[in-house]
Amino acid sequence: MHTIGSQILCASLVSQLGVHPAAAESALLATLEHFRTQSHNPAVRRAGLTPDEYMEAALPTPRFRATLIASALMADGRETDARLSWEAHMQREMEAAKRAHQAVPATVLVGNPDAIHRIGRQLGLGDEQTDQLVAGIVLMLATGYPFRARHQRHLSLADILAQITAEDLAELLLHAALSAAARTEEAAAMLRRTRRAGC
């Protein structure tokens, strides 16, 4: 915790946010622990990454910075500011994901609303529900940078979206629909079956 980098980071939080130095230090420790815990997620291992590689990928991201800022504000007793800061970050993430999705050409499955709706209807989903689920899937992929395999690291979100096949989209939509309906056990079982089939 007493590295020069951590001291500089804490000092910047104190200067930028006006939080107490102890709040900045506590927030940094809590945020690092949060990301270390994530680094042991099985999805990280499936992506071919070690926990250290995950941390290396995650620390320079806007999500790490946003988590740290919200944590520092919370530790300083400024719950409303923390919530507003996090909500603003989430709004930026959603807008960036939406722009990336809009940049996908209509010749690609995920850029073609009619093709997306056809797949949704085959799963018994209405067009509006499909659109909402696809927006959530795009956001999940946008924020899933740490779980990308090494060979996908250089790809933009639009590149990732362009690679989604009809089968991939059907699986993602089904999983999202089950999760949205709070059928978590079915969603988890479906994910396990998909992973086994892909091994």
C-alpha cells in the first residue's frame, strides 16, 4: 500500500474529490480487493488469463477508476455523491456500448434489427423485449474486457459484435431472458451446458 504509485493515486483522490486521506487509502484497498476477487472468477481462467494478467488489464480501465472514486466518496461519508458518480460512469458505459452497436454494419447479424428480431421470435420473445435484451448483452460485452481471451484483446467492441453468429446470439438471448425472468438456476444450467459443449 505504500508504493509511490499508490501514494500518488491517493493524493490525486484527495486533491480531485476533497476526500480525507484515510478515506482515499481505504477506498484504494477496498477497490484493489474487489478486483483481486474478480481476478479469481472462473471466466478469467476460461479466457486463458492468470489473476495477475487480469489485474494488469483491469487497473488502467475507466471502470477501475470509477469504482475507486465511488468507493472514496462512500468512505468519506458522501453517499449521494458516490451514487451520482457511479451512475454517471454507467451512463457513459451504456452510451459507448450503444455507439459501438450502431457502428456495426447492417450486413452483420448484430447490426441487422430484422435478423435479431427473427432470432428473438424463434425463442418466443417480442421484438421490444429482444431489443432490450440485446442492449444488455452489448453492455455486458463492452464491460467484459477482462474476460476476453488474449487473441481478442486488440479487438474493438464493434469487432467483437461483428463476430457474433446466429447460434451465439440465440444462446446469449436465451440466457439473458432466463436471467431477466429471475430463472437463475435455469440460466446457470444453460450456461454450464454451453460451456461443456464448447470444450
